[in-house]
Amino acid sequence: MAEQLDLRTVGDLLHHYPRRYAERGELTRLSDLPLDEHVTVVAQVADARVHTFNRGKGQRLEVTLTDGSGRLQLVFFGKGVWGAQQKLLPGRRGMFAGKVGVFNRKLQLAHPDYMLLDEQTDGEDLARFQLLPLYPACKQLPSWKIAQAVQLVLRTLQATDWRGLVDPLPEPLRTGRGLVPLPEALVKVHGPRSKAEIADAQQRLKWDEAFVLQVALARRRGKEAELPAAPRKPVAGGLLDAFDARLPFTLTEGQRQVSQEIFTDLGTEHPMHRLLQGEVGSGKAQPLDSLVLTPDGFRKMGEIRVGDLVVTPSGEIAPVDGVFPQGEREIWRLVLSDGSSVESDDEHLWIVGTRCGRHGGDAPKVLSTREIREDLTTSDGEPKWYLPAAVPVDLGCEGNLPLDPYLLGTLLGGGTSRHRPPHDSFVPDMYKNAPVKDRLAVLQGLMDAGGTVDTSGCGLSFCSVSRALAEDVAWLVRSLGGCARVLSEGAAFPVSVDLPARFPPFRLERKAGRLAERGTHDRFRRGIRRVERAGRKQAQCIRVRHEDRAYVTDNFTVTHNTMVALRAMLTTVDASGQAAMLAPTEVLAQQHHRSITEMMGELAEGGMLGGAEQGTKVVLLTGSMGAAARRQALLDLATGEAGIVVGTHALIEDKVQFHDLGLVVVDEQHRFGVEQRDALRSKGRQPPHLLVMTATPIPRTVAMTVFGDLETSVLDQLPAGRSPIATHVVPAKDKPHFLTRTWERLREEAEGGHQAYVVCPRIGDEDEPPARKSAGSAESAESVEDEGEKRPPLAVLDIAEQLSGGPLSGLRVEPLHGRMAPEAKDEVMRRFAAGEVDVLVATTVIEVGVNVPNATGMVIMDADRFGVSQLHQLRGRVGRGSAPGLCLLVTDAPEAAPARARLEAVAGTLDGFELSRIDLEQRREGDVLGQAQSGVRSSLRMLTVIEDEDVIAAARDEATALVAADPALERHPELRTALEALLDEEREEFLDKG
């Protein structure tokens, strides 16, 4: 029992509860048995026959079991034939235990253990039960032997009046909640007479687990409140304020709220423990081919550099002091009421007003593209959001025009130019990028020559056979703060024109005299009619050094320009502390370091020539750094020169010392073990604050959150606008032609101009055999003794070679794995990102931090060997472009195996939070009080986080009140004893570490 099931004491055995119950007379549904699983079934013998083979030298006994509808075959060979043949006679009922397999398309148990229920020898303890308990078992210890051992222990305890049994629940709590006494619960759970008794017993035992655990956590929270952590409060005029002033965008309301929650925790005198859930992207970008208005006219976003001057919506000139390439992003097109349009990514911000707001004097709002497109129209179908007009500004230089602007306008408007036919006419750029008075003069010449006024005196229009000239007229009108819309009527292009009163459209008195007075309301705002997908484009974000941080983009559209964790780190630095960000891979660490330094600018160059006065130094520390750079980074950390460090596991090495570590930020928590996180936290003079960031919660994260150990902040602005990802399970062993079709689909993606990943669980250059999964891993939930029967995991180097010379021959296939030199990895990724590699065969090194939007295909080999969180992260590498993504999960797992069910669950949803619940249900909560990240090593035997949240919440309230009244549990000695039994030395240490 100790070796196979980790049952080492009488208490362990009593708390090894039945997995399910079989009613006497009821047979197990044989058709529902999971393949490749060790099961215990209750069934009746239908037939038994002995067959000979090998010319009569060998014997095989085949016994057929039935439940009345399905059949299951038992097979015995050699010496096992005679005894089974004597006992397993048709009509006898029994319990049979073994691993479910398939032979000749029939379910089969080979050499199973069994116990006949109509025998009064071995089965006398079970014969009296109406509900037969079936326990989690193994090959060496079948369910009925466990049941016999449990009944022996129960009889012994009953004979001694349950002496030595510790009841952790205080009597007032037990009676107040209507729970049965502990001895009664144990008897009923192991030998129930009815289903009602099972429910009563389970409810009591769930409360035992929940309450004792909540008392442990409540005592820990009490101890933490007494720990002397240094408060890290925001400092006015410090680094954080300087950073916020430089941000090229405004923080969303959600980001402000989460930041305030974190700042409140940082300002206390005990360590923060906060989980930040949700994906956070900087975003706020426009495509490189969008236009930015500068004093010399419009320039492409991709040409803008730090130091360039741009025009703000108020008409002022401001410098660009930050340029942040965002790579290829999903771009959306905002189509405005005048027919013009402007493009940006989903998180770009716009200054908008509402239709009603203009009359009520409401201040404009700052909304993202995503927020606008999700709430686009009013109830009557009209645009809800309007973009204000920009203040007209002088462009270019005055006095350098070769022809009088008004004369040029009349020539173009009348279509009499000798140099260019009317259908190809346009306004030269030098007349567009000119002072306001010159642009107005060109427009007046055009309107005098080709403009009209309708009979009401309010409708102005210009008509041309040249589409380019019509667009230029609209451009000039918008540059003067007016509205214009280009239409198409056959071969002509009329333009509706509306200008502010201070810009008269005509000089000719006969036309100007026909104009009627217009209302004073703001009629120059443009409504956002629709938002449509524009595809994937390279994008960039700029920071404007101006109080409104805004600039003017395409068609004179006003636009606006996250940083929750970074703001927390800057607050810590302001309070004389240091902040460390722990990233799971070098790729992600480098990405974080680059984005932080780019966002901070000279604020990240503290103590350096050209650095800001309030700045600090931001350093990177990874395992592959050169010796000189590494020594300098270690020195900067030890002296306090560096306020922020971003690194990998290299940060937790003994030689890394901090001057005053105040905050630890852990990114992608599921890639780190508890011990690794603790190793970094132990480097502070006092316990540092902890902020954990995760986009996809994992079982232990969810469990600890539900149990109240971590305070939780949620950023619910998940990435929007991504292309859909279709996910399918490929049963390679059952249907080999599906695998053939998998490689055909990858070839089709490549021939369509796209790229693909193939992920394998192993590299393939190991000298030693691949490591077996521990009993605490997710996949070990199948059965401990079956691990060695599986083939080794598929390897990157092997699969890359097979694909190159086989189904993907002719395509550019490259391997990528963690043992490659950093330069080699970077080169492969560079070539893949540049489209020079068609298929990348990789390990999970691509799980986070890799963004190649042109990659549309993802094949995960041996997908059943990965956890749900990993599969979700890997799948997220595709579908990041305008083309839909395809993810194929290749597995040899049988259809009825739990591993297969896990893959089907992943294929069924793209919701990371839903997947975390599925993961939790299938993998258990992990050892909530131990080092295991997740898996079967759970200290929760009866309680489940998903199903028993109400019990957990109630137990938390009861435990909090009890610990507040009796912190040392002096008045509750039995509870203290139960707590000591739960918290062995290792778990006590773990709980103190947090």
C-alpha cells in the first residue's frame, strides 16, 4: 500500500475513499469502460472456454463477462488457466480488476485479478453490502483487498470506541451545519446502506478537508499580517509620474483600477500576494502606411522617428519622444460618415463624443477601437461615436509656390489646364502642404470655377471628372476643419462641401451671395459608421510629448495615443526598492526587457550619460549572457544601481544578490515551480511583495485563488480581432490515414504562402532514455504501473528528419530547441519570421514570446503528453494573422482514455479560463500545501474546487472567525492536532514560504 498508493498509516487508509459504488445486483456497464485504464468491474460470467495453440503445447482460457447488454473478455495463459477454469463458471458473479485493452476489436482484460461475490471466504466483508465500494486501486492491490483492509481497521476502531480518532470540527460548527459525527461518516462512506448515507458522509468529510485547510490558510494570513515588509508607496514627482507623463496612450479604466489595487497592497507593511489574471498588451498602434500630420505635411507612420515634430489636434506642434514598433498586428478600419477612413489596431485610442454629448456639453471620451466596435450604434441605428475636427494649422513654408494658389484652383476647377487632361487633374502636394491661407485660396479657386450652391443656399458641392481632384478637394476641406464626402455618379465625382464660417468657400460674389446662414452647432464632427477588419499589417506606436498625447492622422482624423506590472515596479523603485521580473524563457525575458526599456526611454538609463534625472537602470540577466555583461548586471543589482531586473531562472542562483529587493513579478506562473519562486523571494532583506501574472490559470493557481490564498485582480481586455483557430484531434494510432492528411494540410498551408509549427515533447539528442513522468504529473492519472509500457515521446530531431525526407519533402523544414546555442536559435527564429522557413519543428520553446502572424498551422505530436495550459499556449501561436489558424492534436491515446478526453476538451473551446476549469476537473488541484504543481498528489481526497466552492467559501468564513478568536488554537486541541497531521515539516515550510 505504501509503495503503490502512498497509504502509510491507518489514517491514510481511512481517508482513501471509494471512487464509486456498485449496487448489489447491478452490473457495471461494460460498454462504458475506458481503454488503457486499470478498472474494477462487477459482472457475471457468461461463458468460459479453453483454447490450445502452438500445436497443443499452450493453453488459453477465454472467459466472457456480461452486463446484459455488453461483453468483456478475460484472458488467462499458462499456469493461470487451471485455477480460473475451476472458479469462473457461467452464472457466477464477481469483481474483476485489470487494464482494459482491445484484441480483435473486443474489450479485454488480460490476467485480471478477481473475487467472486458469492464466496463467503475472501468476500465475507463485502457480501453484506448492498452498495459495493470500488476504490482507486492498482495492479498489485485490487479494490476488494483495499476494502477488506478498511473494514478490518473500522472493526478495530469500533471495538476501542474510536479511541485516538481526532475530530477536527468544533462541536458547535458540526451541529450548526447539520453534519454527522466523524465515526459515523467513516462507517457510512466505506460501507453505505443507501445513497443518502453516502451523501451525508461525503458532506461531512468535505467539511473536514475544507475547514482544516482554511484554518491553515487563515493562520498564515494572520502571520503575514505581522511580517515586517517594507511599504512601497507611490512618490509624487517620482519615476512613476515621469513614466506616466511619457506614456503614448491613456490607461484604460480597468488598468487604473487594477493598478490602484496593487498600489494599496504595496503600501501596506506586510507582503502583497496578488494574482493578476488576463492578457496585457501595449498595443495602441497604427499601421506603418497610415499617415501622421507634421508641420511639413503628412508622413507615413513608418517614417516617423524620435525627435520628429507632429501636429496635435489643438493645432500645436509637439515632438515625438518615443517610437515603438509593434510588429505585425491585426488592423481595423474605421469608416467615417463622410466616406473617409482611418486604420489602427484594436487597442488604439480615439477621442470621441456622443451625438447627445455635444448638446449637453459632456466632455469627450477616450475609447479603444475595440470598445467602439463593440458599441457602435444607438438604438435607432445611428452612429453613437463622433470624432471631433482638428484645428487647421499652417503647413510647409510660405512664399515658395510657383503659381498663385487661387489661379491654380480656377485652372484646375475649370478643367482648362493645358498641361494635364481634366480626368487626370490633381492638386500638387506643395499646394496642399501649405499655409492655411494658401490652401483656402486653392479651394476657393476650385469652388469658383467648378462649385455650385443648391436652392436652399445650404448645400455646396464641387464636381469633377477626375477622381484624384475630387479627393484633393475633400482633403483641402478637411484640412480647414470642414466636412467633405466624395460620391460617384457615372463618369463624374461630385464632392459635398461644408466649411467653418471663417473660411468662405467662394470669392465670386454671385456665388457667395447665394449662401444661407448655417446653424452654430458642431456639424463638422464625423460619425463612425462601421468598423471592418483590414487584415494584418506591420504597426507602430508613437509617443507625443504634449499634455493631451494626441496627434492628427489620416484625413485629418484626431487620434490618441500597459503597463500594470511595470507601474508597480516603478512604484517600488520610487520607494527605494528594487523590482525583479522572472520570465520562464530567455525569449520572453528579452522581449520584456526590450519593451520595458523602449517604453521608459531615458528613464531606463539612470546613472548613464543622457539618462533622465529620475531614471533607474534596467538590466537583463539570463543564462546565456557573456561573462562581462553578467558581471556588470550582478554588480548593478548588488549596489542598487539597477532598480529593475528582468531575467530567467538565472535570477535565483545563489550568487545573485540584491541591494533591497522589494517586489517580485512572476510572469506566466505555470512555467515555474513553487520552490523556484520562493528562491527569488528569499533574496530580499524582508519578505518582498509578490505579483503573479498569468494569462491562462493552471490548476494550482485556480485552487489557491478559490481557497483565498492569493488576492486576485482581473484584466478582462483579452485580445480581440484575432482570426479563428480550428482545433481537431488526430487519432494517429486508430486512424493512420488521418496523420497522412495532417501532413497534406501542412503542405497546403505552405503552398498557400503560410507557415507552420510542428511541436514535439522531446529534443532527441539525449544520451539517456527519456525521463519517465512522475506520479504527480498530469498524465500519470491514468495508472502508475502503465507508464513504462508507452513508447518514448516523439523527438524534434527525429521528426524533422522524417518530414524533410518524407511527407514534407521539398519544403524548408528546420528544427528549433532549447539546447541550441542562443545565436543559432535567434537565427532560426529570424529566418522563420522572415518567411525563409516553411515548417518549424520545435519543442515548447515556442510556447510563449513567439509571434509570427504568417504562421497558420500547428501540429502537436504526442499531444496527450502536454497539459491543458501548455496546449492552449501552443495553439495561441497561430491564428494571429488575417488567415484562420489550424491546430491539430496528434495522439495515440485510445478513444475512451482520459488523455483523449482532455484533448477533446481543448479542441472544444478557445476560452483560457474555461480550459483552466476543465484542467482542474481532470487533473485535480495539485497538492495545495506541497510542492506539486498539479496532479494526483492532492491533499484533497474528497473536496473538489470546481464542485465544492460553496463549502470552501463557508469553511473560509468559519475558519477566519475561529482563528481571529483563538489564533493559537488553545481552545481547540483536536483541530490543532489535525492541523499538525496535515502540515508535515515540508508542508509547514511551504506554507511559511507562500
